[in-house]
Amino acid sequence: MTSAVTADARKTMKSLYRAPEPDVLKPLLDRAAATPEMRERIMGHASGLLADLRAAQNRGWVNQFLQEYRLNSSEGVALLSLAEAFLRVPDPETADLLIADKLGEADWRAHTGRSASKLVNSATWGLVVGRALVGEGEAGPLKRLLSRAGEPFVRQAVGAAMRMMGEIFVMGRTIEEAMRRMKKPENKGFTASFDMLGEAARTHEDAERYFHAYVKAIDAVGSDPAAGHSISVKLSALHPRYELPRAYECVPALTDMLAQLARQAADKGIALTVDAEESERLEMSLDIIGGVAALPALKGWDGFGMAVQAYGKRARAVIGWANGLDRIMNVRLVKGAYWDSEIKRTQVEGLADYPLFTRKAATDVSYLAVAKDMLAAENIRPAFASHNALTVATILEWAGNSHDFEFQRLHGMGDGLYERLVREHGHKCRIYAPVGGHRDLLAYLVRRLLENGANSSFVHQLADARLTEAEILADPVAKIAAVGGARHPSIPLPIDLFAPGHRNSTGIDLSDIATLDATVKAVNAPAVQPVAATADVASLVARAHAAFPAWNATPLDTRATVLEKLADLLEQDRERLMAILVQEAFKTIPDAIGEVREAADFCRYYAQQARARLGSVELPGPTGERNTLHLEGRGVWATVAPWNFPLAIFLGQTVAALVTGNTVVAKPAPQTPAIAQAAVELAYRAGVPRDALLLAVGGPDVGQTLTEDHRIAGVAFTGSTATAKRIARTLVADDDRPIVPLIAETGGINAMIVDSTALPEQVVADVITSSFRSAGQRCSALRLLLVQADVADNVIEMLKGAMETLVLGATGNPATDVGPVIDQAAYDKLMAYRASMVTQTIKTLDAPADGLFVPPTLIRLDRVEDLTKEWFGPILHVATWEAGTLSETIAKVNAKGYGLTMGLHSRIARAGEVIEAEAAVGNLYINRSMIGAVVGSQPFGGEGLSGTGPKAGGPHYLYRFCAERAVSVDTTSAGGNATLLSLDEGGI
């Protein structure tokens, strides 16, 4: 019976995962609603709780400081942003820049004298003085004062303030310190759930360190089980690759580690709760939790628990699953911790709908509905984590006289809400208490606040004096019912992300195990058919030349509609196209999905751009004259595509030429003709005439013959710089040939600059993605990592550990991170280079014996100047730069002559402004990875040795394919300007 209940709950979860928001909310609204009588009692109780909360806001300088500088103010954000980075900056020069950056913009003077606390007012004056000291740039008084004073007192003061903020949010730097702090008078009557919190593990070494921290914490808390404290565990801290494609590896490993921790906690007589993770990990988390819950050795222990996030559409079903387990489960209900990132990920991946609610009030409705289920559940001991007075009052109303549950709050937040309930009414409340070093932990907690700090949250509303009590305690059920449960209007579905311009392409939800299994099966089905080489290139050009007048005369809207039809066909035939990409181009499954999506995006975007930009334009002129500008096709275009994006770039170049009225002879790379042929056949099905698009298959000889033909009116090329230069020389070699345009996108020595304010974990994740995804075979891939010397050792060690988690293997395996390189020639070239740099290699991996696998490799360079050419594979070079030399470092990268992509990781906004002004690159990426440009959002293309524009996927691209023709007509010769006759300006 129990297994049937949990199985049914898992089925329900699948149906809810990305279901439309109104459908999910309908039963929740009914469940969360209160009768008018209940609502009146709830409001009365909530009003009292609100009064307690507001009274607490005026007690103690810490609360008053947070009230004065709340998160929905620019000053509050500035302080938190400073706290996020300051303590990890080891060098004084960068620390001063960070202080100037964060303190220099806000209006601290507006806060002077406003607080009832003298300490807060003193701190505010300190910020005013600090603002004045850093407000004059490099030659300002801060620099002069520091040079005279003998000690950097501003920096020391900021450091002291940041450590003080650490005291606010972090219970203790060690578990022993945290336990001692829980004995202080202000925590009387409360218990704690200690969490050795930090970033998710990036390396196996990280995971091992976190595991031992949990073991130590359980021992320490278990030394005094009567205190009632517990431990919280984060699964992603225990495995560096906690993700569905690696479930075969991480689920058994995590089940074993969690079982060890659970047995230890059971032996010590304390409770252990598994924290919630991002939505795509929920199914794996339930497998792990369910596996541990079923262990016979833990049957007599009622201390095992889990957290559930109410903002998730599946929350209520998860409660049903937990209640169906054959044991008592402690369940902590929280609002949710990853809202921003969940929304963005869903949009970026083009998924059907969001896994969570898009309105704050909808999450509140879900919370109340789930809370009611938990109170009624037979096998659940509920814990309600909330700082919302209305939520607490509602739970108290529903619970009646029962005290068989507990509340929870975050350390440093919600003071005043629970003290009276605990000390006067006998309710239980547990403090969620982060434990760890302030340098790392404060940064983590601040990021959570910044990422989830929507202005609508109860804590922020409480601090807003403009809001009335009725507004703060407004019924979320009534709010959501009033809008019919509709999604937030500012958060479109991913398919509508670029509306009204064009429809976004759809992705595949690989976080669903059934979808993943079906996709794996599809991409491994034989799909590649041989394609014959082209024997007569000239005849193809002749056919395209003859077809040009008719296609150019085809109405623009008709041509655009053909592209939109092609986009639909690409998505309908997605699995077959992905299979070809995986088998012929060695694309991993995520890369294959991305490539089909990008091809569809090119089609829809260029169709929309053509309609919007290519129509005839009336131009101004003198009376009696009509001036118009028309855009026409040029003739036959040769599009020459690379093997690394054999569908997206092949089609992107081709459909741009087609929609502008040109005919095309398209040449794919000799390594990838099958995917090109499949794309051309779909184009025919979409309505492209067979002679308007012709496929020329072969090697360099075919390309040379094609570009030498005088009937070619333009060339769009993506590939190596050397080949682009050869094509350019070919196009101008014959004096009798018309001057034709060349669009070229080539590679680059792409650099990422990292300063000491950057978050190492984020840097490493983005470096791994930018350098080794697609086996480093992207034009935009990171080739040169430049890390500030003060933090280089730490970043490099973490990067080496993250490299060890990479899987090399067949690209049809979803667990594969790095597949083989494209062919034997590429393999031999890269391996020879690796062998020549063996003495400077600081990290490499083992590779499978069979196949063209080039191991991901990290090479240390002494200077930026030592890298002189692009190595097109999974090889990353790393060098250092000194603090205060950002402009000089950018100049060294610019001097290489390439200009495709560059990256920066820094928490200093001014650093972003400097690199934006000085980097000579086509695409600049700040605090993110350097690959994955999105059509219409990040137009892509380089300069210098990296090619010539315009940028693919941008608003200027189509113009280069067009011939511009201006027509001027003297209308006076046909009777003058008749419109003047309507002007009544008097007369003869």
C-alpha cells in the first residue's frame, strides 16, 4: 500500500512539473481558503504578530541598521554587494577599488540622523565620510589620505563592518562556537538546525571536506542531545556532479553518504534534515531520501527529515510522497531558495513552462495549502519555516490547540515573530543556523538574499513605512483568485520570450528521466547516410544564377513565411537532426539540442527582421520629387559553413541570403555533409525552390572552385582565419570580376580576465563550460585564462579539481562532457602541441584508448604574450596579471590582433566599464560563460583577425546580403506635386 501511494505521488509530480500555473493553483486555492470567520480570527492574530515584529525592529542596533538599509534600497543593495565580495579579496588595491565602487554611488547622506539608534547614525556618518573619501577617483582624497595615514583605516573599518554582518547572518565559524551562541539569553527556548553551509561542491575534494564537516557537526551536536538541536545536510555539497545525466554515479554515492550520516545521527539521538535543491534534482533527491528512509537500521529512528519548497508546482505531491513512506518523516516547509535561477534556466533552455510559481502570492497560496496537508498527514512531523505573520497566524488557526509541530526561522531574521509564541504559549521554534567561516559563508548567504530578495517579500514589506497593515496582511488567496491564477505578466512563457518579434525555439527537458531516456534512444539510432561529393560546381552556380530573378521577385513576405515553415520543420524533425549531429559531428546531447534550436531561431529571427527592415523606404526631398530606397538580392551567394556548427551556421548563413532574395550554393564542411543535406531537404519541403538552394559537397577544391566563379555575388564564410584570407584574395584576384561582399567569422585567442573580487566557484564553473564544452571546438571557446596573481593559486587548484569530474566518452551518452575532436588531422595537431608543452602542463586527464579523444589540458604560461595562435580543442592556457593593471592586461590581449570574444569576472562595476570601453572584441561576456550566444539577444561575430561583420543573429546582418537601389523621380515633369493643391495658403 505504501509503495502504491508513493508511486502515485511520483506520477502526480510528473503531471505537475511544468503544468500551466492556473491549472496547478485551482485546487490549491480551494485548499488554502479560509472561511470569513476564520479569516477574521487569523487577521486578529496576525495583527498582534505584526506588532511584535515591528517592536523588534526597533530593538537593538542590528535590527535598526537592517531596517534603515533594507534590500529594496540602492544603499542596502550596495552594502550587501560589498559584503558578498569584500572578505575574499586578499589584496589592498582591489579592496580599495571595491569599496569605492560600492560606496561611491549610493546616497548615504539621505540616511543621516534618521534612525533611533545612535550606533546606526554613527555608522551612517561613517558611510558618508567613506563616500566622500572614495568619490574622486584615482587621485581622490582616499588615495592621498591612505598614503599619509600609515594605515588604511577606511579599509579596516569596512572589514570590521563586514565581519559584523557575518555575526548577524552566521551563527558561528565552527560548530562549537555556534552551539555556545545558542546558549545565549536571546536564544532561550529555541532550538537550532545547524547547517555547515557553503557552495555546492565543485570538486571531489570539496565534497569530501563537506562530508567530514557534517560528520564532525553530528558528533558535536550529538554530545548534548537533550538540547534538541539538529543538523541540515545539502546533497549538492556531497557530490560535484549532482545532476541527472550522472545519476548512475551520484545517486548511489549520495545514498551511501547520506545513510552514513543518518546512522551516525540516529546513534547520537539527534535529527537530520536533507535540504531542498533546484527543481531538476528533485526526482534524484527523492530516490536518495527514499532509499535511506527504507533502511532497516533506521526504522526505530524518527529524526530523519527533508525540506520542501512551496514555490514548486510539485510541492503538494511531494508531501503526499513523504507521507506515504513507511516511517515518520520530519518535513520542513520553506518558500523556496532558487527562484531567479529557476526562472532564467527555464527561459534559456526553452522549456514548456516553469517548475515554480511566478507570483509571490501564488507561492503563499501553495504554502498554506501544503501546510494544511502537513497538519493532517499521519506520518509527517511538520516544521513551518516562515517570517510572514499572516502565514504563522493561519497555521496557528488551522492547528487549533495542537502544539505537535514547530516553526522555523533564519538566524538573523524574523526577530520578534516567535518569542512570545515560544516563551508564553509553549510553541516550538527552531533557528536555521548557518555555520562556517565568514569569508565564504557570508558571501553565500548574501547571494541568496540578493537572488531571492523580491520587493514583495514580507520582510521587505514590513520595513516599508508606506504600506498599511491591511496591505501587508492582504489575503494571498484573494489576490490569486482575482487574477484567475494567471502567470505574472512580466514573466512570459519561454516560447514567448522574444515576442512580439519572433517565437523562441523549444528545448528538451532533460531533467525529466523519461524524456532523457527517450532522447538518448533517439540520438543513438542510425541516422547518417553517405553523401556524394559534387562533381560539377559550375553547373550548380548556373542553375542558381538562372533561378535568381524568379526568387528575387517572390514577395518578401512569402520568403519570410518559407523561413518560418523551415523553423517548424526543424523542430518537428529534431530527433533525427540531433542523431545526425551526435553521430557525424560528435555533438553531445545538450549541444545537439542547442544547435537545432539555434538553427530554428535563425530562421524565425531573420524572417521577422526581413519583414521589419527590408521594405521600400520613402526618403525626404524637395517638392515635386519622389525618393525611395529599395533592397534587392545581389544574385548567387556562396555560403561556406564549418563542421563545428554544421546545422546552425550552415542554415543561418543560407537562410539570411535566401530571405533577402538571393539564391544560394551552400558548401558544408567535408566532415559534415549529412546534416547539411538533411537541412536542405527540409528547406525544399518548406517551399524553397530546388534551384534556389543547391548543395556543393566536397573539400577545399570545391570551395575554391565555388568562390572563384564570377557569377558568385557574395560569400558568407565561417571557419579559420587562414581560409578567410584565401577567400578574400580570391575575390579580388581578377580585375574583371565585380567587387563582391565577404562576410567572415573566424576564430580567436579568446581570453577571460579574473580579478580577486570574483567568486572562485562561479569562475571555475564558467571556465569549464567555456573551455571544454564541445571539446573546445567553438569559435568563442576560452583559450587564455588570466587570473589576478593574488588569487591565482586557489582558482587554479579548484579548476584542476573540477577538471577531474569531467567524463570523456561517446557523445550519445548523456553523461559525456567531452567527446572526440572532429577528425584525425585535428587530433594529430592538438596532440603534437600537447606533447610540445608537457613541461608546462599542470593538469590533464586520461582519455579513452579508442577514438579521437584529446584530453582536457591546462597549460601554465609565464606571460600573456606567450600564446600566439589559436588551438582549436580542449586546451586551456593560464597566466596571471597584477592588481592595478587591468587596462594594460586588456591591451596585451588586444595586441594579439584577434577580436572575437573576451570575458571578465569581477564584482567591481567600474572594471566592467573599463573592459567594455577598451576590449577590441565583438562579444564581451561579464560574470558568465563565454559561449552560447543567443540569436537576437547576443549578435555574434568578431573583428581584426577574427573576421568582419555584420554580426550573425543581429539587426544589421541582412543588409550585407542586399543590393541597395535608390530611385528618384521628378514628379513636376508629370504635372507637379498634386498635394500642394490642397494647401490653403491664399493665392492670386
